[in-house]
Amino acid sequence: MNSVKSLIFVAALATGAYANGALAADSSAPMAQSEGMTHHWQMDPVKRAAMIDHHLQKLHDALNLQPAQESAWQHYAATVKTTFNQPHPVFDPNSTLPERVNQHVRMMESHLANMKRLAAATTIFYRTLTPAQQQTLNEKTRFSEAGSH
């Protein structure tokens, strides 16, 4: 049971912290909708995709990548888009507690698999960067206490 709790906690923490910290690092395009702050998966899919593209473009510009780094960037950016442009599952309000818990476990397992893919793509991309670019990436994607779960 502890491993399931750990899996759920780590996936939720990683997904929420990355989305709120890394993708919301630019205050000129906040993630908030008119009714208040929302998670990336609660946004309109078109707005969510546009927000992700905007933040990735700003990050790309800040990194001042060289042509030899572009293929690793493209893989990283595609993985970020795939990871954070997933629709959130709709839960049946009439489902039983075991059904809801199992659906949450499946969702967290999916989130964890996505985060593992993102971790691999991030590591590959990070290794192509110069120390100055690594510092920029670290600063632009730093998690804030307010933005993490």
C-alpha cells in the first residue's frame, strides 16, 4: 500500500510542480483563466496548447540554441507538449470508491509514465547544453514554493 501511496504522491508532485513551475515561469502569460487559477489539464485544450507553445518558445529564445542542439530541443519540446497536453479523465460521480481509487491509480501510473519519458528527454537535452545554457534552463524552470504541490 505504501508503494501505491508513494507512486500517487510522486506523480502528483512531479506533474503539478513541473506544470506550475516550469511552464508558468513567464508571468507575461499566466495560466489563470477568468474564474481563477487552474491546472493545465483544466484549461481549454486550444488555450493549453497555445500556452505550452508560448512558454516553450520563450525558453527556446532564452537558451539561444546552436543548430547542433536543435534536434534534442525538438525531442524535448515534443515530449513536454505530449506530457502536458493530455486531457484529464472524467470521473463518473456514480462510481464506487474502489472504482474511483482504481481510476486514480491508473491515472497516476499514466502520469508517472509520462514523467519518466519527460525525465529521459530532459536529460538528453540537458546534456547538449553548455554550462551557461544549463544555468539558464535551471533558472527558467525553477519550481516555486507557491507553485508546487
